Amino acid sequence: MQIEPAGIGTPVDAIETPALVVDLDSFEQNLHQMAEFARGAGVRLRPHAKTHRCPAIARKQVAAGAVGVCAQTVGEAEAMIRGGVGDVLVTNEILSPGKLRRLAMLARDASVALLCDSAAGVDAASRAAVEAGTQLGIYVEIDVGMGRCGVAPGASACDLVRQVVEAPGLVFQGLQAYHGRAQHFPRFADREAAIGAAGQAVRETRSMLEAAGVPPGIVTGAGTGTHRLEAESGLWHELQAGSYVFMDREYAEIEGPSGRPEPAFDHSLFVMAGVISVSGNRATLDAGLKSLSGEKGLPLVYGRAGVTAVGMSDEHTVLELAPGMPALEIGERVRLIPGHCDPTVNLHDWIVALRGDQVAEVWAITARGASQ
Amino acid sequence: MQIEPAGIGTPVDAIETPALVVDLDSFEQNLHQMAEFARGAGVRLRPHAKTHRCPAIARKQVAAGAVGVCAQTVGEAEAMIRGGVGDVLVTNEILSPGKLRRLAMLARDASVALLCDSAAGVDAASRAAVEAGTQLGIYVEIDVGMGRCGVAPGASACDLVRQVVEAPGLVFQGLQAYHGRAQHFPRFADREAAIGAAGQAVRETRSMLEAAGVPPGIVTGAGTGTHRLEAESGLWHELQAGSYVFMDREYAEIEGPSGRPEPAFDHSLFVMAGVISVSGNRATLDAGLKSLSGEKGLPLVYGRAGVTAVGMSDEHTVLELAPGMPALEIGERVRLIPGHCDPTVNLHDWIVALRGDQVAEVWAITARGASQ
């Protein structure tokens, strides 16, 4: 872990670059807006901590009404529970005996659940819980169209649920129905169709469970790109959105119901970079692929019309200025909106939280790198 | 920093996944092959530490004959010097007064140089060296076609060199002439043309310096994709290749002089992942964008014909099996060759070095995240 980047009260222009910064006003607005949406829709909110990997943020989400958080790895779950979160769902299949042992130990101090999509997974989780003398909650993941993990909806899912119900050390809690790819479909109609089909799979599986006399538990899923659709369907009981607290270039560009981008949340997350070289209409920044994840394309330059990122390498982003734009100067700072927030945050050890032009809080990303 | 992932002697199948692993036999072959190439070509080797961010590897490179290492950031330089490297060139423009102070302090214990491409950069470096009572080496960077940093070759470069020569606390050492984009040009002829043009810029600038009575120092540059071209030109005195120790999918795919891919170095770096879900001809691994940098595309599956990565998300890679391939099983381990090695290494805290099927060494990536 690199050293803490800035003290409370530091003026924004004195923060060393590159730095991961959050605008607290926008962040808090996003935080409360999603919490209020969930309350209004009558669903639980369990924000995904893979977005921030940061217990300071998780605690704020719980304080705003979340029932707990999701994690994607056992390491994230450990960091969240050590950081004060009492209820964590690992939204992933965990097969390694070593990881399951760690998870079962965590269940001594917190409410811990994970996903299963195979008989092997149920057996391994049950063994770990029995050995640790704890209980693990289980959601059976059904593949609702993502083509990643998940058992087929319907009969296969019901068979697996029955195995969970009978397994010692495990408590069946419901179904995981998450369509990750649909979050990023640019067209609203495509997202609507995908969540409609996912809803059908959920309905069918729950009906089969009820017909077999098995209480179907709750349905959890959804992300920032589709959360309204799941909530309005009446089929989901819990939302797992994560990116809403930060937003990123990709989420801001997808269509809303009107057919145009109409992001419900503000950009609160930026990488602050410094200009280190200027030549003609070109300026080079001191932040690149090791400060901004590049798989979703180049970052946006915040608050500067006519300035566009045209290239990124390990430690540099090259900007081009449209004709007539005022030149950038060496030493100047620029805020970049990452293409994709989750893997960008994972490149940093700290988030510098700004109130206006001053450092107000500094948050450790304690689960940075915790992919095991 | 996450905890050390495996003890010496651990069998490969007991290493927790995802893990960054190095095959020591291939790694050592790459290490010595580049060292011998440089010796044979009569040029110095200063491998780029941005590839590995790992002092244990830097020490092996120096032991094999390198004059020192390159770093891309001040944080990397600090980690390398603390890790026992006595000679570091920061191949970057450094403008922040705080970073220059740190660099000037490092020069108390090691030989430290950096790049300049502006009068502001020369002034700032000079001030920092004078204040610290140390000396900083300076290479003037000329833009040889990359379009990132660098002053124009010829007269502008000569003016800047004169400023360096006169600045207190600075020692002019020569020219940085690096064409980063050319490293990855897939066609050999395009790389040859790019380095040919770069050589012209070098020759012209050195002639002008000599005509003005300024000793032109040495020329440093080159990377894994073009190093033979720079060495054979007779114009470069020092090579900065970095990726050669590891290789990656992109470097293995570029054409050699024959017009076909003919990688001179072996893949020694892998992300080892575990199968967590299987469905039909699809298998899902527990390693994704937070373990493998995705901006250069999907990873290759090592040693398994007919198995192809078709998608990656934060913590998952989805594989597809060609018809007739033996199914992958839950719990099985798979080695992935990253699309791009440098930013992939930067996602991890440790490199697990394997001799055959056992852990032989574990190396801390102490400059992981050190982009400031």
C-alpha cells in the first residue's frame, strides 16, 4: 500500500497527481438518491462493494439504509467485515476449500452468504460451514441470460435448491438473478427486453419451487444500468447496484427510457492528473493505464469542452485540443472521468474525498487487490 | 498489500487463485538472452522496471549485466533504490516540485537521472537538485514520432540541451529517443520504418550539438518490439526494453523480419485461475479485469488447444471449448497469458515464481500502485 496521499484541509491544487478523487457533494447525492429509490420501491438495497472496495464507503451506504453489501471475492468480504459491515453476500461461486474456510470463519462475526450453481459448490460450502461450526447463507444462482455462471432456471435450479435445503451448515435464502451484460446495453429497449426475460426465468423457477412445497426465499440481483426495471417488475426483493455512487463514462452514455442518455446519477469519481508536456495542440498528462482502467476505452476530460483524450499508455494520457481552445499549461491539473469505475478504483490505495476545493476525508481502499 | 500468497515448496496446485505466476526456466532464459544480445551488440542494457515494479527482478537484471534500470515514476525509482538498485533513469518528464524533491533526495544514495522536454522542466529539476545539494542526470527527450512527450529534434532540442548544460545541479547525459507506439506495430516493415525515421532525428540532433561544440552524450531508448533495430543502427548506446522478461499476448503476435510472428522470447508470466462454474461448452474462471489488464483484449489460454477466452468481467473470464475438446472441471487450474504484461503485473502484490510444479521464490511487487 502506498502512503496516504494528502492530509485533511489540503487545497485541491496541492494534492500530488495522479490521484483518485471523489467530489463529496455529488457522491452524497448519489448515495441518498439510490437509497430513497429503494425505499420508495419497497425493495432492499445491498450495494455492491466491488465498485469501491472501501469500508468507509460501505459504512456510509449502510448508514443510509442498505441492509449490508455485496462482495465479489472472499478477500472483499473480509475487508468489509473487518471494516464494520455486519452482513455480506458474496455474489460469486466459491469452490476453493481455503476460501470457503475463510468465509465460514467470517460467519462467526457477521451474516455471510454466497452463491452456488453446482452440486460440487453446495458440498464444498456445507463441509466448510460444518467444520467451522457456523452457518453460511446460500443463494442459488440462475443464469438469466448473462452466459457466465448460474444453473439453468426451472427444474435444474429446483434440484439444486433441494440439495441446499438438505445440506448441513447451509441456509437457503433465495435466488440470485443478475444479468451483468444487460447493465451496459446501450439501448434502453435492449435492457428492458433482457430484464423482461430474466423476470420470466425468475417467475418460472419460483413457481416450480412453490409447487414442490419449497419456500422460494427472496430474489436478489440488478445493477446500476437496470435497477429500475428489476424494482418495477415486483419480482426482485433486493438490488445490488454498485456503480451508482461513482458513475463512469460508460454508464453515463447508455440510453434512458427517452432513447437519449439521461444519467440518473452524477459523476463523483475522477482521476486527477497533471500536465507534464505541451506541444502544439497536444498536452500529455501524468496518468495512464496504471491509474485508469482502459478496457472500456479512453477517459473523458471533465469540465473542458474541446479537450479530448486521444491515447493512453502506462503512465500517460495524451489530450488534443480543438482549434481555438485555450492551451493547457505545464503543471495544470485536469480531472478525468474513467471509462469503467470498478477496475479503476482497484488501481489505487486511497480515495481523496473533496468538499469543494479542499480535502475533507481520505478513505483507504483496503480491499484493493483482494481478488482471492 | 495483500498477504504473501504461498510458501516456498508449495505444489502449484495448492496455490490460491487467482495468482500471478512466473515460470522460472522461461524467465531466466529471457533474462540471459537479452543480456547476451546487448553484450554482443556492444550496447548497454537498462531494462525498464515499469514492466515488473519488482526489485527482486531488477536485482537479477543487474546481476546479469544491466547498468541499472529505468523507472517511469518517482515512486518506482524509490522502490528500486530501496530494493538495492544503484542507478535509475526515470524515463519521464517530472514537473511536480514534491516529486522532484523526492528524486533529488534519492540522488544522495544512487545515481539518478530523468528526462526534460521543456524549459520549465529544466528549471524545476535544477531548483530541486540545488536545494537538496545533489546532482540529477538529465536526458533531453526528443519526439521521434510517438506524439506523446519530447521536444522537436534539431534546433529546439539543442536549445534545451544548452539550458541543461548551464543549469546548476544538473548533468547533461544525452538524448532520450524512444518510439513507444512503434513497439506494438504488428508489421515488421512499419517498425523498421519508424525506427529508421527515429534514427534520422537522432543523427540530425547529435550533428547539430557537435557542430555547436556541445558533447552530445549517449542515446538511450528502444523497447522489446524494436530493440534489434536500434542496436543494429549503431546510433543508440543503451536499450530500455522491459517486457522481454515476461512477454505477453500482444508482443508474441507481432511479425518478425520474416513477416510471421517469431517471438524471440518465451511466455514466462501467467495468471493462474481456477474453474468455478461449468455449463455445456462453457467454463468460468475466477480471474477477470482485476487480475488481468483488459485494454489489449482477452488473454490466451496457455497449453490448451481449442479453449478460448470469450469474455471478461471484474472477477471472471468465460472460456469456450471447441467441439470435441475434453470438458474443464470445477476446481481445475488454467494458466492465462495476459494481453498486456505491464498493467497486469500492477494489479498484483506478489509474483509466485515456479520451478516446474513447485513454488521456488515469492517476489514482492513493492512498486505496485506507485504511479506518483
